[in-house]
Amino acid sequence: MAVTVDDLRPTSGTWRTPLVIIICGCAIALLSFGPRSSVGFFIQPIGREFGWGRDVFGLALALQNLLWGLGQPIAGAIADRFGVLRVVCVGALLYAAGLLVMRYSATPLSLDLGAGVLIGFGLSGCSFNLVLSAFSKLLPPERRGIAFGAGTAAGSLGQFLFAPFGVALIGNFGWQTALTVFAGLMLLIVPLSLALSTPPAAATSAPAADQQSFKTALAEAFGHRSYVLLVLGFFTCGFQLAFITVHLPAYLVDRGMSASTGGWVIAAIGLFNIIGSLGVGWLQNVFPKRYILSAIYLTRALSIIAFISFPITTFSAIAFGAIAA
């Protein structure tokens, strides 16, 4: 069913119309995913200044991804209990603080604290997982499909925009200024989150008989073979893309490419992820989802083998980014 402008107008005189909720949620997803996908461009300039090896950044970013994953169910539970607004605001503040600590880091431990702990927990509180949760609570059922698609695409759009933007900031003003600008942009999430405010659980609590404990839900989920296989697939996907976005820019510079080439490769991943998401959304109506996922992972694996097996050029690097998305 097509969405019209009338469908997105307010129904009760509130300023939080479905259109406003979707726009603000997409803006949050775009802002929160942008700096995280651009962190690989800071490895070389910071490493040169302090004489750090890439193992220092590897540990910090491993902490970030680990805590991001561990913090998501906690952030979701707190959002259900106290509302999405508080969690997103705290997440944005932690994210901005992490970027500032990273900007002033002079030791590996301080880098672990900023780029690892603070940004990791910040992402769990203000990234698209909370945005999609707010969409499911605030929007009518017939609008959630388009909102979920837009929110997911907005995260990839953030990667597309922030990668070349980050390279330009570092090249023209230095890595310190780039991190400061990124931190300032994260503060924009705070006013945007007002549109995603949801009531606390006390106001919308279900009967006790209908409630399910976290332990029971976890046991039920891992009792399904399909769920376990899906989690393993997403683990592989996350490992590949996290490794690529962090280490590929520096690797390309090692191979004689310019820093801007790495920016456009990461941007290509974000752009073609949008196209791929839309394409997969259509294909799932034609083919079983397990076949589509298998084809995606196989194609990505073959593209990685081809990328490291043949001479690297600007064209091949950007083409790899498009296929690896």
C-alpha cells in the first residue's frame, strides 16, 4: 500500500507526527553510524603522532564492538522500562565523550577508554537498534515497514557521507579537529531524540501472565536451530565488515593508494548496502531467505579472495567495496 502525505499527518494535534518520527529517527541512525564507520581513517595519523602500532587500535576497536554488542540488550531492557528518550540521550552523551577522550588520548589505555568503552556503550544506546524499537512502539503497524527500511538505510547513508567527510576533515584540519567535529555532531542526537520519546513500562505494562523473563526468552531463542544459524551468520557478517571498515583504509595506503581512495571505498560499502538492502527486500518475496543469505556470504567471500589475489587499483578497491557491501 502506498504511503501518502495525508497518512503522515498528525491525528491528535501533536507535533510528533509519523513523518517527524521517521525523519528524526533516520537522522539519529545516520549520525550514530557515521563516525563509527570512519574510525579506520584515524589509525595512521594518530599512530604516527604517538608511535603506536595497529595492535593498539585493534584492541580499542575490539573492545568497542564487544561492548556495543553486550550493551544492546541492556540498553533495550532499560528503554523498555524507562522509555527510549533517556537511553538515546545517555548513549549520545557517552558517544560524544568517547570521541573527545579519543581526541585527547595520549596513552593506549586512554584510547581504550574513549574509542573502546565509551563509544561502545554509546553506540548500544543511540544506534539504529533503539531507533527501530521506537518506530515499533510509536508508529501504526501499516507504517512500520517503510520506517524500518528507512531507518536501516539511513545508517548506511551515514557511512556513505561520513567516510569522505572524515577524510577531508583529517586532510585539511587534522585528526584532532575531525574528532571534535564528530563529537559535536553526536550532540545533535539529543534534541532529535525528543521525537522518539516512549512511555515507561509502568504506563503500558502487560499482565503478569503475559510477561517473559530475559532468561526464558534467551533459552527459547537459542532453542531454535534457525535462530542459532542466523546469529552465526550475523557474527560472520559483523566480523567481516568491522575488519574491513577499520583496517582497509590503512591497508590501501600501505599499498600506495591515497587516503581519499579509502574514503570512497568505505563510502561505496555504505551506498551499495542501501541498494542491496532494497534489492534483498524485493528478492525475499521470490526466493527463500536462507538462499539469499547464503548467496550474499558466498559472494562476499569470493570478492575478498579476488581482492587480495590480484593487483590493487583504485577501480578494483572501490569495486570491492561495492561487492563487499
